[in-house]
Amino acid sequence: MADLVTTPNLPRTDDFYAALLAAHEGLSEAEMHDLNARLILVLANHIGDLDVLTQALAVAGGQRATTDPTKT
Amino acid sequence: MVKDRYSLAFRLYPYERVAEQDADSVVRHPVVIVGGGPIGMALALDLGKRGIPALVLDDHEGIGKGSRAICFAKRTLEICDRLGCGQAMVDKGVVWNLGRVFKDTEEIYSFNLLPEEGHLRPAFINLQQPYFERFLVEEIRAAQAAGAPIEIRGRNRVTAIDRQADHTRLEIDTPDGPYAIEADWLVATDGANSPIREMMGLGFEGRIFEDNFLIADIRMEADFPTERRFWFDPPFNRGETALMHKQPDDVWRLDFQLGWNIDRRAELDEEKVKTRVRGMIGDDIPFELVWTSIYTFRCCTMADYVHGRVIFAGDSAHQVSPFGARGANGGIQDIDNLGWKLALVLQGRAPESLIDTYHTERKHGALENIKNSSRSADFLTPRSPAHKLFREAVLTLAADHAFARPMVNSGRLSVPCTYDGSPLNTEDGLPGGPERTRPGSPCPDAPVGESFLLSHLNGEFILLGLNAEIPNKVEVPGVRAIGMTLPAEGLLADRYLGDAPSAVYLIRPDQHVAARWPAYDAAAAQAALKRAAGLE
Ligand SMILES: Cc1cc2nc3c(=O)[nH]c(=O)nc-3n(C[C@H](O)[C@H](O)[C@H](O)COP(=O)(O)OP(=O)(O)OC[C@H]3O[C@@H](n4cnc5c(N)ncnc54)[C@H](O)[C@@H]3O)c2cc1C
């Protein structure tokens, strides 16, 4: 099973963060939600691995990273 | 008095007084099937063709009006082929392959069921449920004429049961008053609101979906193509979904999602329905309303399908949302699974515990159907702001991006389940064998010369040799498998050999794979046969 990467992995972190904020600039709350929902789907398809995504959902939901999502 | 609860499309089994109603003692029957819907009738046919006396009690004199099911899947047709009435269904039905999905007025996605090559039957046909049931009853009549011990008693309503260890007593109401019979085995195919389930105080657990759907079956002569059209948020049904699907006799199924808080009576008003229909098909096409109704749905199952000598099958055991056409299709697989097992047990050739595997295998199938149809329902009827949010995201992305299209869920259409992990399976012994024909799988069809594989798998245990020497039969006390060798070429080889140079398959009477090996070994074949018949 592939593991979710939870150590720093994104080069130019600050650039990404700025781009993320810029994409949300001027949006209403509802529009922000819509954007984020689409973003999640786009990224999920790119990752293309249910095991990794399941771990990601757990981490985003507040759980500690683990190699075995059934053991959290 | 036995009053009708619905009006009839076809009056096929009018009430007739039988001698048992006047008998002094109560007559015992080996199998009594309560409920003559599609599932009960199919079971009677299966048992009768196996020489097992089957008595069907139905509280009406024929088939109810109003088409509920319209989509019948390939596996159902294959089972009906084995029962003898698949061809009549295909001849009458409408074959379709293309499904198109629209958001507002724009097409965002289409799927093609494009049947894989080399199957006798198409992926789906559309056929009004009353026709489907009528073909089953007509085949029962033909089987009776040929000596099959099947009996249908119309306007016989079961009002009470009394369960004993080895039989059940049934109280039956008729136009001539009540009488009683006994059944060694009672099969309850009495529908989603199963009176037998109620009488036994058994639960039906699951989810109710808070939504209403209006069905309008209309007759019109229009040259809309034979495809399934599905809309999210169309101009003629804002904020909701809609469906259009062709049936035989120039009848079209239109389905409009209405939402939860509606005034049912107002919605069923003929003028209001017609206005909705015109919104969908336009003002210019003349049409006639054939049938309208409003339905809600739930996804529920009983905990156990076998209670001693009372067995539940079809909607009485499990109910799904219509999205995915898994109701009748799932129920037909129930009786495909149950028929041969009940026959072996009644003939004293297999132990009663074989019936428990009906529960194990079909509950597995029902849970798969419930999972799929619940997911479709969740997509169609978002229950929370988050559900809505992601559905909108999927629908928006799907218009421009291929990746999001498979996420659009307007119904994942019925496919048969594989009995992975069934106690009747023998561990896969064929290295390089295709995944799709592993033990537990329903046999995929394949051409064999001028005919097709499944027509050779005719309801008995079969030992199939492909590039392998096999005997003409394998026997263990109680059961035998008939040996059959076929030339392993083309699609048959693709589907059953894969990378293996040769194979021997043990195939169950319901056309599911029980075991497979690269070559024949007498001891292994006998052990697998014993296991598949529940003899160990
Ligand atoms: C809108 C809609 C669309 C659907 N579309 C599809 C589809 O496209 N494909 C699909 O596969 N499925 C579909 N289904 C589901 C399908 O209609 C059912 O799964 C199917 O009818 C179940 O058959 P059954 O024989 O188990 O029960 P039923 O058809 O309900 O038959 C039960 C029978 O038992 C009789 N009975 C009840 N009580 C007694 C009693 N006390 N004594 C004697 N007899 C009794 C009844 O009169 C009836 O004849 C749809 C359902 C709905 C509502």
C-alpha cells in the first residue's frame, strides 16, 4: 500500500500558498466552498490512489499520519 | 373475501376451488411459495423444471397493472434462458446501449454499455414488468403441460402462519372462505411489505431516502432515439432530476424527482402531470398517459434470509432504490441460487445446511446492491450541504473534464455479484487464470461454435474441460457432475484460460464457478463437488 507523504514535499511552498490565497481572492463564502470542492476532486484524480486518499482524509480529519489507516 | 389491493394488467390465474378446501385433513406440500410476483414465479418455474412440486399462492388473479421495473439485465436474461423464457423477453424488449447525462440543457457525460463481444444476451433490455411476469407465467403453463409439478392458486391470501420445527401451517383466505395447508418449506416472495415477515415479527433495517419521484409512463410516437436520458437540474424540473427511457409498445418511462415536501394528490393531478410531460418532450408531440404514480424508496435488508424452514427471497428479503435496476434483477439471482439447493435438499441428496449458504451468498449480493443503489441515491438526493457541494463540483467539472465524468452517478446498473469467500468455493487452483472466472464468479458467456457457452450449462453440476482430458462424469454420494469438453479457442479461451494452457472448471447448477484447476484430478474434483453441494 502506498503511504501518504506527510513530510515536507512541496518545493516553493510559499509560492503555492500565495497562489492558493490568490485563487480565493474576492470570493463569497459559497464560491470558496465550490472552488475548494472542485480543487479536491481535481487533486484526488491526480493522486489516483484510494489508499493514499483514505489516509489523506484521515489526516485532514485530525488524525495522526499512519501507514495503516485501520490502526488509527 | 379477498379484496384486490391493485388492478390487473393480465388476469392469468383466476381463482379456482381446489379439493383441499373440502378435505378433512390438512394437506402437506413440499414447497409453498407465498407471493406470485416475478421472484415467486421464477422460483416455481425453476423448482418445477427440476421435478420438485411447487405451489404458488398469490392474493390476486394475475399480474398487477403499472410497470415498476423496466430495466432487465443480462444476467437476468441468462437465468431466464435457463428457465426457458429468455427469448420471449428479448423478442419483446427494447435493447439499448447509450446513456446520456445532461446538466440543465448541456450534455455533460454519456456512457455506452457497449456489450462486450461474444455474449448471447445484451447488457440490458427495457421491458414493462407485467410483460416480464407474463412470460414467466406462460413458461410455467408450458412446463405444466409437459408435466412439471407446478400449481398456481390465485386469490389465495395467506393470513396467518404457525411455524413448527419441520413444517409451517398456513391459513389461507379465499372467495369461498378460509382453509389451511402445511408446507415442509415456505418461501416468502411476498414483496417489500412482506406479510410473512410481519407475521414472524422480523425486522427490515436500513435507510429511508427523503425524496419523492413521479413516474409517468406515456405512449407517444416520437423519433427520440433509444437511449437513456438523464437530467440534473433541467429547465423543466428546476433543482431536481429527470429521466426518460424507452419501453416496448411506444411507451416511454418519464421520471421526475419531486423533493420531499410535496402534496401527493396535487402532483398526481392529470393536468399537472401532463404539464410536466410537455415541459420535457415539448408542446407538439401528442401523447397519452399510460400509468402514473409517485414512489419513495428505501434501502433495507433482513438480518437473516433463512429462518428454519422459512426462506425469504426478492423484495421481502431486501429492497433497493430503483436507481441501478437492482430490485428484480437481484431477486432473480436469489432464486437462481436457491432453486438447485432446495431441490437437492428435498431430494435428500444434500443436507439442510446447504440452504444456509443461500443466506450467506445472497446477503453478500444484497449488500452489494444496497451499497451501489444507496450511493446513486446519495448523488441524486444530496442529504446535506456537503453532499450538495460535491455533487455540484462534480457536475461542473464533468462538462469540461473527462476525469469527473465517471463520478457522475445516475445509477450504477445491475451486474451479478461474485460469491467471494463462499463456503461452497474451493480455493482457486488455476495459476494464470482470469480474475473474472475465479471461484464464486458467475460464468461469463462466450461463443462455442454456433452456440454459446451458457446454453450448455443447463442447471446441473458441470465439469468443464478446456484442453484437458476429463471423465464423462464425476460422482460423490448424492450428486454428480457431467463432464463436458469444449474446444478452447477465441473468447472462450480468453475468458476461461487466460495465461493458463489448459483448465478444468467445476460449475454449479446456477452457472457460478465452484472450483478450477489446470488439469483433472479425481480426488480434487470429488472434494470440490462435495464442498459445492454442501456435503462436507
Ligand atoms: C418505480 C420502480 C422502478 C423499478 N425499476 C426496476 C428496474 O428497472 N429493474 C429492476 O430489476 N427492478 C426494478 N424495480 C424493483 C422491482 O419492481 C421489484 O424488485 C420486484 O417487483 C420484486 O419482486 P417480488 O416478486 O420480490 O415482489 P412483488 O413484485 O412485490 O410481488 C409480491 C407478490 O406477493 C403477493 N402477496 C403479497 N402478500 C400476499 C399474501 N399475504 N398472500 C399471497 N400473496 C401475497 C403480491 O400480491 C404480489 O403478487 C423497480 C421498483 C419500482 C418501485
